[in-house]
Amino acid sequence: MNNLLKTTFLNRDFPSPLVLPAGIMGVSASSMEYISRSGCGAVTTKSLSLSPRKGHPGPVTEPVTGGLLNAMGLCNPGIKEGLEEAIAYKGDAGLIISLFATNAKEFAELAKQTDESAKTDKMQKALIELNLSCPNVLDEFGTPLAASSVEVTRIIKAVKASTTLPVIAKLSPNVTDIIPIAKAAEEAGADALCLINTLGPGLAIDIETVKPILSNKYGGLSGACVKPIALRLVHLVSQAVSIPIIGMGGVTTWEDAVEMIMAGADMVGIGTAVMDEGMEIYQKVNAGMVEYMEAKKITSINNIPRLEN
Ligand code: RRO
């Protein structure tokens, strides 16, 4: 990997600022190692819950113009198996363990188990992501926790008391005002923020059967069409907090990645575009960023200029 791309985030060194977001791949050590070899700087597991979850029945994804609807329904093998795979992971890319729960007590338990696993050599450098923002389990669990500053505060405080690993809070774009929520996360002790989770949720209709296409009826919207909203929210939040940000939402090209950094992101997630373009996208975006930095004589990701107010 080119030295220009090396970056430090939450006291960990990463070979590239590009991140595989939660939910794009599963949690198996071998698939995460494959992503690591593809030029990704950090890989995030599927969000792990205390018990395994099957997720929603198919169809769980539907392409729409400029993007993708998904309602996977939080399918994951559960924290125990997820952590076993994380311990077995041997890639160079950093590892972000994404956790999902419905209340502070469960989140704290997940964080405690992750912390225990991190005492093994292999996982010492892992980071924790709290998925506070899944839009696809509204029937089961109600409004995402990231809609409430009170819930966000309670969860982050409980998690911080249960682990010494850095904690990243993944926020929802589906709120009236994200700033008080981002500030609440920072004040409660979050070490970084990740935004945005998918928008909506949205609806796609089969015009022959006059039925929703997704079995869950509604699904979160991601892909190129959400990029302007992601950029705006990353920019707004970066002006309001001092903790670093993993920015994601619609990033497809190296130009998009540079734009996301200019908006205020320290690392950049590429998720939906991987589904269209394959893992080669990371090398392609890395190469484009290097060429841009060389042409502009920029010697570090941190020196890419940021949009001011
Ligand atoms: O699994 C999902 O349906 C899902 C999750 Br957990 C999430 O955080 N965001 C999303 O779009 N889908």
C-alpha cells in the first residue's frame, strides 16, 4: 500500500482510510482477510447481537435508480461466533466489531464480551462500533436508538464502563436534527462517530402483483443517490464535535472519497458500491487518491483541505 494513504485513527495505524462498513460482508475471518488484501484500511463485521439472528426472508435487497434498498433484518451469527472469527482474523486492515442491541444493558454485555476477546493478542487493536441506527427492524424494536439523545447517552456510558476499546457510535440520518445526538454521543464518551446508516426506509412496489418487493415491505436506502445527504450530515456533525468521523454514504469513486474527507471525515466507508463493482473498488479508489495527492503535493490524508463553514 502507498505510504501516502497510511493514516492514524483513534491511536491505531491503518494502511488506507477506506473502510468496509458493517453488513456488506459477513463475519468470517477468511472473508475479512480477503477484503483486507483488497486494499481496505479497516473492515467492519456485520452487526453482532447477543443471540444469532436469521434476518428477514427474501427478497432482502432491491436495486433502485441510483441506489439500493435493503432490509436484511440484522442477520448475524451472534456475538460468540462473531468474536471467534474476529480472533482468527489475520489481515493487515484494522478490525471494527459492530454491535447491535436494543438497550444499554445488552450493549454493555456485548462490549464486555468483545473486551474479553480483545485481551487475546490478535484483537488488541480492534475497535467497537455501536449500531444505534438500523432502520429495518422497526416492527420488532421500534424507532432506532440513535433518534434519542437520552438513549444514546445511556448506551454509550454503559458501554464505556464495560470496555477499554475505543467506541464508535453509528448514527442515523433519519432524524430531524442530528447535531444534538452527535453532541450527546461525544459528551457521553464516544471516541468517534460513524455516519450515515441507510436513509428512510423506502418502498419499492411490484406493479404486477401490487405488492411491496421486499419481504419486510420497507428497506434502508444506500448507494450513489444518498451521497449529497451523507456529505451534508458529515459536514454538519464535523463542525459540531471534536471527535473523529468515519464518513460513509454513496461513496463510489476516488473523487467521492476526497469529497467525503473534505466534508469532515477522517476515514471513508465504501459499501454499496462494492456490491456493484466488487472488491477491486478499494484498489481503484486508493490509486485515484494517491494520484490526486501527488498532483496536489499533499503528503498525508490529514492534509487534504477541509470545507470550512
Ligand atoms: O441488517 C440490516 O437490515 C441493516 C442494518 Br443492521 C443496518 O444497520 N442498516 C441497514 O441498512 N440494514
